[in-house]
Amino acid sequence: MTEVRRGGGRKSRAARDGTGIHQLPWQLVENPYTPLELARPDEIEAIHRTSMRILSELGIRVMGNRVMSLFEAAGAKVDRSEQIIRIDETIVAAALKSVPPSFTLTSRNLARRLKIGGRSLVFGLVAGPPNVHDRVNGRRSGNMKDYENFIRLAHHFNAIHMIGNQVTAPQELPANSRHLDTYLANLTLSDRTYHCTAIGRGRAMDGIKMMAIARGITLDEMRLDPGVTTIISVNSPRLFDEAMGDGLMVMAEHKQPVTITPFTLMGAMTPVTLPAALAQQNAEALFGIVLTQLVNPGAPAMYGAFTSNVDMRSGAPTFGTPENTKANIISGQLARRYKLPYRTSNSNASNTVDLQATYETVMATWGAVLGGGNLIYHAAGWLEGGLTASFEKLVLDVEILQNMMEILKPIDFSEAELGFDAIASVPTGGHFFGAAHTMERYEKAFYRPLLSDWTNHGAWVEAGSHDALDKATALWQQALHDYQEPVLDQAIREELDAYVAKRREEIGAGEP
């Protein structure tokens, strides 16, 4: 007999008999603390003013006639020969009035509905790397088998709330239709919401329709209760390509949330100074957010930040640096100035899962949390500056995320927790190991880590001298062994399969 969990799915034998991975339960995370403010109010306004000058004097180059027409109708200065759009602050301010300050994302499992905005904090799976790595099979090109295993791990680990856009690109599949395979894996191997590919209208529309099928609802119902989201990456400096514009527009038309994220690396895509990078990032992000409202006022949108720096000796991207951490914090201040939900990341540039990968990720995570981030994208599995999705790094990141979840839990200062009677019950020089207060709480008194080893050196050596990386390898393998596929109604599965087959034929025939 199997046990049915709320929202569908089966509880594995490992979970039932206590031999499974001990992890925190699925939970919606909130940040109860006041966000850190590195920039003074007048400095935030200086960034804003510079951003408005960028938009009104320099403009954004847009490759797409429909986008130009929308801005032209809104009163923007559109130079069609140069494909440059210039907008003033009145257009920005008018658009910002209709952006909701928060929104929900509902997957096929209603118990996994997410709120994004306010004090909420959502962790997303890595997205986009062309390569995969683990210590068992080494580094290799992205493929569908590994893609599916990443989705299984995302489903198994409760700290991962959302699936990213193509966790790794399955390169053995046709580039123009593999999004159908990845969407299908997202919907059948997990019950989490996911990010659509927004390169063109077709890929975005497929993501919307497949989630609607999985939920058993219409597209009109999806407009009222969004189920998927996407990230639109601006080609910094100041270039908005046509395919991304088309993807943005179809998402906004159907009121599915859109995050505008400039790819702003100081010294390469922006000037080398942090204030200049933030001003350019801010201008590019606001331009995309304005576009969502010109398409469909009230469509949910998110302020995205991905500002870091390059290694000035090699030109290579860096992440988890002090500059990246500062950018994560100040970007949150900018998002709050415009009353927008805030997407950020906790990336690293290490080539392997090592000390560098750890401290860069921790630094960036703190910046994202202290900055009041609502969505930490690429939060689990990112390695090698985004070129590789790593199985061991995913486990390490789950540990980091769980630590952060525990830090964000409010502290109970009740009389029982203050423990005066417990203190009085133990004589001076005694201990609290056997005290009633301790015995009532010892099982859940402290966070129980996935990877830390607190045994003494002798016991550690006797057990094989395994380090955290050894344990991470064992844990992702155990998680795949323990994984249970969530239940999906057979009729819905057949409808999804039929949709994929039909769309594959259409795409093969040259339809978008």
C-alpha cells in the first residue's frame, strides 16, 4: 500500500521508515527582517535620475516593429531608422502605477502555490547551463536524462520552490522543439511551477498552454491565476532583441509574470563603477517593465537584477564578489522604490564544487536576502559562472538555503522559551543534558544539517574521512533512489502528450 500525500504523490518507503534524507519540510519562506540599505535615499534618487537620463537622452535599441509601435502610441520618441526608443519619466511613472506589488504562481499542485512580493522569499532551480557535472560521471554536455534527474531532485528537496528555464539544455534534441520535452518533464516529474522559455511567442505560449492543461483550466482562468513565469534578459548595454520582446508580449497578454533582468557586468556590459552599472541596470529593467504595461496594464512584472563584475585581468565574469553582494542589496532598494517584486541571484564563478563555490554563493545569498529579494533565481545547482549545472552543488546549495530558512524563522521569546524555571532547576556547575526543558525539545532544538560532520577526528577517520563533497555525492544519489513521481491524472497526461506531439509536427512544418 502507498501513502498519498496532500496534493498528490506517494510517500517513499525511505520517508516512511525514517531512512530517507532528513530535510526541512516544504514551507513558504518569509523574511521578517528590515532590508539592509547600503545607499542613502538621496543616492537612490541619484541612480533614478541618471536612469531617466539614459532612457530619455540615450534610449534603448529595440529590434521589433510592434514594440516600437506600442511605445510610439504611448508618446515615446521612436527613431525607426536607428531602432532607438526614448521615453521620459512620465511614461515610466504612468506604467508603474498599474504593476501589482505582488502576485501568486499556482502549479498543478495547489499546495505548492507561491506568493512573490512583499516579504516572501522563493528559491529557484538553476537555469540554462549547456553542461552538466557530477563526481560519478564527470563533465558532459546537457542531455535529457540529466535534465530529468535535476527535475526529480528539485521535486525531492523541499527547499527548491520553483523550476528554472531549461535546467540544462538537452543538446541531443532539436533546438526548436526541445522546450516541449523540458516542459513535459517539469509537469510530469514534479508538481512545482516553472519558468517558460521566452525566446519568441511560440515557446512562451507552449509553456502557458501546457501548464493550463496540467491544471485542468482554460487560458482565461490562467490569466486570473498565473501558473508560469519567465525572465527576459536585456542584451546590455541597452539592446532589446526581437525574440525576447515577442516572448515578453505573449506572457503579458496572458497575464503571466515577467521578470526583466539586464545582464550587467561591470567593466564589460556597463562602466566599471557600481553606481553607473546600477543606473544602467535600472534604466533597462524599467524599460522592459513599462513594455509589459503597454501590452496589458496590470500584468504582473518583476524587477530583475544580475549586476556583477568581470575579472579585469581576463575579462571573465565573476560572481559572489563584494561588488556583486552590494549590487544585490542596492538593487533591492531600487525595486522597493518602485514598489516592484524583486528577483536576484546567488551565483558563483567556481569551476568546481569547492571552497570558492561555497563562499561566493554564501556571499551572494546574504546580499540577496539582506536586499529583500523575493525570488532567488539559480539558487540551487549553478556552477562555473552558469556554464554547468552540478549535482553536488545542488545539494550544497540546499544546505545553504535551509540554513537561511532557519535564520529567517522568528524567535519565540515566550516565558517557556526564556526558560527561567529550567535555569533554576539545574544547580550551579551542573548541566542541562537531562533537564526536563531539554528533554521536551531535544529532537527539534537545533537545525540538523545535511552535510556537516560533527563527530570527533578519531571517529571521522574511522568512518572513512569523508568530507562534505563526498556526502553531497551520496545524497543526490540517495535522493534519486528515494524519489517518487507525483501522481498525474492519466487523462491529463494523455492530453499533454497529444499537445506535445501536435506542436512537434507544427514546428517541424515551420510553424512558430
